[in-house]
Amino acid sequence: MAARRAFTTHPLVLRRVTVRRVLDVTPRMRRVVLGGEQLGAFTRDGMDHPAFAAPGFDDHVKLILASDGDVRAALPAQLPHGIEWTAAENRLTRDYTPRRVDPAAGEVDLDFVTHGDGPAAAWASAARVGDELWFVGPKSSLRLPERPDWILLAGDETALPAIGRFLDERPVDAPAHVLVTVADDAARQKLALREGDTVRWVLAAPGDAAALEAAVRALPLPAGEGYAWAAAESRALLPVRRYLGRECGMPKERLNITGYWHREEAAAPAETPDAPTGGEAAPVPSPVPWLVTRAALRLGLVDAVADAPGVALDALAGRLGVPAPRIGVLLPLLAAHGVVVGGPDGLRLGPAGEELLDDHGREEYAGHEAELLLSLAELAPALLGGGSPWQRASGATLHDTVVRDAERFGELVEECEQLAFLLNGLTADPLWAGVETCLLTGPGSAAVVAALDDAGRRPRLRIAEDEVPAAALRAYVAAPERIDWTGGPADVAVAAKALAHRTDDEAAALLTRLAAWAPTAVLVEASRPDGLSPHAAEAALHAYAATGSPLRDSPALAALAHRTGWHVDHVIALGWGTEATVLRRS
């Protein structure tokens, strides 16, 4: 069985295709038909790659463009089983849904909304037969419930390719209820509707959250167990997510709501009384708004205002059990940063507040990442005297904290779900020949279990419960009954992100334990910043806050291995700055 996740992963391959045909589906949408040998199985630079596969109706490929026209310099590095996003200042990437995939013809269709000024829309507007395009993906395909009673497909014009493909291919046999907001009647398309389906077109400006929410609320949800899929501007979907999830009570596994694009906020005036001029550097941002927002979340203020839009300050204070004057201390900054709007007589959420209703939106302020950030208050003492900022701030190492706190360890397990897209290189390695028993440790263990299952590898699995809180991991592993949670000897031990929350001494202690468990060990860790992330520098600092060590690169891991009686046999590049270091006992 696969792990309890709602997607199937695919090998990540960089492919070159060329334009075969261009046609305008509507005055607002252009279809570019792409083809080429690299949509089939092919070999490049001595590496064999599988044929392109995008079986899901809302799969995404990542187009690679260049701000200066030099696309070759913007391309990532192809690994045998993945992609490494090397640094490239000119790189522009955009995600698009294949509208049609025809393996026999060696073609894939991409539909572009042309009424925009983005780099992908500009490329499509100028596309001519023979033009080349490079892309990566898809990295995964959505798994739909087997027998939903109905399915809701909602979104704006950018969702039309996925909606159209769903209706053409019908991956599940259920009545489809379609809702699309369009900026112009000319954007309407002919859809492959069946008896029992419904469709509603709503005129609204792109990114109009109020119009999308009102239209979704106006749809009567049918009886039975349904499935809701929605795609549009990311902020416009927040009230839709809240309505379907909180108000309608649809469980998370029956919801798939994805921000396809993000509206750019209007630029601030070039000069204000507080703004630098004449080429001066911008001031370092104040942490005060962040702390105030965190307080609003921890008090329950954001959720309380969301539950009662227009609530007066006195009533809000009563709900929260905090005197109104104290709540009033927060309001000016919350209003200045768009968390709330209105005054003491009536408060409602602003755009930033709506974002905080989403789990991803509040992680920065109220989860493990926020706690790491707060520990950086001890950065200077840690740099001067050693130790990790976390340990100095809390009195315990992060490892001691998470192994005693199943909820916090569960947050780390969720963060490690991204490993699912990177582990093909590990499961394909020859080290698995003859392996009958595998011991796992670290918050990435669930991802490794899923990757082994996907690769058809079925070793007996063991997990050391004293290193991994079983209660925090069971919910993420399919068929947990097939796992021996007491640990014990194994042919190979895999430590998946097990060092990322350990100090050097704790990491050495774990490696010493691994030597008693197995003759071969594998360390799956991020060893360098992700070249695709704009927050790589911050991520590296978070790593230091957690462990008191810089992000451990290959030499640092090799030094830890040597210190504990291991030697590095080989290193498997997995992509996105992550490596699997294979150790053998010296």
C-alpha cells in the first residue's frame, strides 16, 4: 500500500519541446500544441529518461523562461532521478496544466490566458511554429476518491484547462457541477457536459474574491459524499476554502483548493516621508508587526473576527476573555498591515487576515517555524559561546523537545512530505539489492515508507520508537501494522531528516546507534540551499537556530561519519539541495 497521501509521484525530467500549432480557443485563451522526441522515452547526456506522463486532470508542468532571453542559462541541472535547481538570476518559472496529452502523436496542449502581462502569457502571445520551450514535471498527480456522489469544479479562467480536461476524460464517474468566473463573456468555452452535470458562468474581474465566494455559496451542494476542487487567484480562494471546509464541514481529504496565481499588490509610491531616496538602502524591517500578528493568532482574534464579521471591539473582547483596552493595543498595527479593517464599532478581516485563515498562511506565525524564528533572539550569545539558539532560548535541545512532543514532531513529519518528490534516486540505488529489513528513523520516515512502496520494494520495516514518537508517525503511514515499532537489527538503516533537529553531538550519538543497528546507513538531508527558493538564506539560518551548526554540507556529514566509525560509500543527489549519503561501517 502507498502512504496516506492524495497524490502519486512521477520522475522529474527536464524536457525540450517545440511548437507545432497555435490556435485561439477564445479571444482570451490561446492553445499552444507542443511536441518533440523528448515527450517519449529518451536519452540525454548518457541518462535514460521515461516518457512524459501527466495522467491527472490538474497536473502541472513548470515552464522555464528567462528574463534576458538566455533560456539555456536558466535551465536546472538534470540528475539521473531528479532535478537540481542551480542558482540562476535570469530564471522565470510558471506552472501550467496540460489541457491534452496524446502519447501516440507525441503532443501536449497548453492553454494560456493571454490577457495578462506575465512572462508565460507574453511567450504564448508571440509563439510561432518551431519555437522551443523547456519544462519540468509534473511531479505528482492527484488521487481522486473512487466513488464520489458528485464533484464540484470551481475557479476562474486559469482553471478552465483543468476543468475542460476533467470533463473530457472523466477520471471519476460522478455528476460534475461546474462554476467558472470570467472577465468577459467571450471567455466562455464549450465543455463536454453529460446528463446530470451543471455549469454556471459568472462575470467577475480576475481575482475578485467576493464574486467567487458568493457564486460558490449560491450553489446548492447535492446530497451524498462529494468532492470539491477549486483553482483561482490564491487570496480569492481563502473564503471558498473556509466556506466549504468550516461551514459545510467537508473533510480535508475531500477538498483540493489550489492557488493557481497570485495577484501582485500595487507598488508603493516611489517616495514617502519615511522612504529612502537617492539610492539609499531600504531599512531593515521591524519585527513588531510580526509579533503583533502572532499575538492575534494565539489569542484567537483572527478566527473570532472571521466567525463574526462586523464584530464590535467590546463583543470581541468578551469572546476572547481579554479586556477591550488591551485588544485595542493591537488594532492599529493589525489594521495598518491588512489583518483587520474597520473600527471599534465593527471589525472584519482584511486581505492579510483572510490569508491567515489558511493553515499555510499561519505557519509563519504560529508553528514550528515561528518558534525557531523566536529562538534567534539568542543568536548572538550562541555565536559567541556555542550551542544552538534554540537550546539557549528554551533550555533544551530541539531534539529533546520534539521527541517528547508528538504534536511538534508531527509538524516536522508534515514538512517532510516534500521528500516524496525526491526519493526516486534513493529507491533506485543498487544498495537495496538483498535488503530484507530496513530500519527507519527521523520525521521523513513516512515519506521513505511511501517511496519504497511506490518503487515496489517491500523490505520488513522497523522504527525505533524511542527516536521517533510512534503516535506522531502512525497517521502518516499506510498499513502501520506491517511495521515493527520496537526497532532492532536491520540490513540498512535510513535516517530521513533525522539530523536536521540534532546538534552535532546528538547527531554523532545517533550515528553511533545506527552502527549497532545496521552495517549500512543512509542519511537523507538538505546539504545546500534550494536554488529555486527565494528564502534560502532564511532557511539556512533556521537550520543554525535548530542545531547550532550551519547547514551540513557533504564534507560536514562525512566528518560526522568518520567521527563515529563510518565512511562515506557514495552520495546520491536527490535534487532541491537534498542528498542521500550512503555510509558503510569502517
